[in-house]
Amino acid sequence: MVDVRILTVCLVLLLIIDVMTYTERVQYQFKKYTYKKKRDDKKYKNAKAVCEVRPDCLAMYGANQTMCIRKCVSEFCFKELYGDDPLEEGEIDVRFNSFKGCLAQEKVGNMHNKYSGSRNLPEQDLGY
């Protein structure tokens, strides 16, 4: 049987390591937009479908392709949420719902762009 003292020392060491790594964690702050699933998903999916087939986005992979599509969908929302801290490969995107909420608010503000299929998408500089 394992000695209780060894278990105690191991638990204390794990606790110390956890506390040390916790103080190093930085919570990234970003602007939050209200997201309503039924309303905002449709708007995002319609805009995304147009951008997914752009040759410049098709030529990219992973996080770069995701960022290309999001920048194409809404340059304003892209800059607002990802401009200072681009999405990294393997990162869980906690800003995605805010992006869709931003897009919905942007669409409400620009009623002439209500249907994404009728949008003319200009060529964009994709340097992030």
C-alpha cells in the first residue's frame, strides 16, 4: 500500500503547481455581442457560404482559412474581435458567438445588405 505521507506530498506539489500556473493565465477580453441562435445562425451561414468559395480563402487551411472567411463575411466584425489577437491554430474560438452577434447587428444597421447573396464582395487585403 502507498504511504499516506507520499500521497500528501504529491497532492501538495500538485496544488503548488496549479496555483503557480493559475497566476500566469491571462483572460483575453473582447467585445461581446448578443447572439441569438435561430436569428443569427442563418445570417452567418448565408454570408459564410458566399465567402467559402472565394479562391483566396480556398487556398488557405486551418485557422488561416477560418480567418479569411470571417474577414470576408464582415471586415468590421473581424477587426473588432480578431484584429488585435488573431485566431491561432488549435485555439478554441470563444469569440465566435460574438462574431455572429456582431454580424447580425451590422446587418440590421445596413438594411441594403440584408441578403448576403446580393452583396458584391470586394477583393480584400487578407494580411492579418
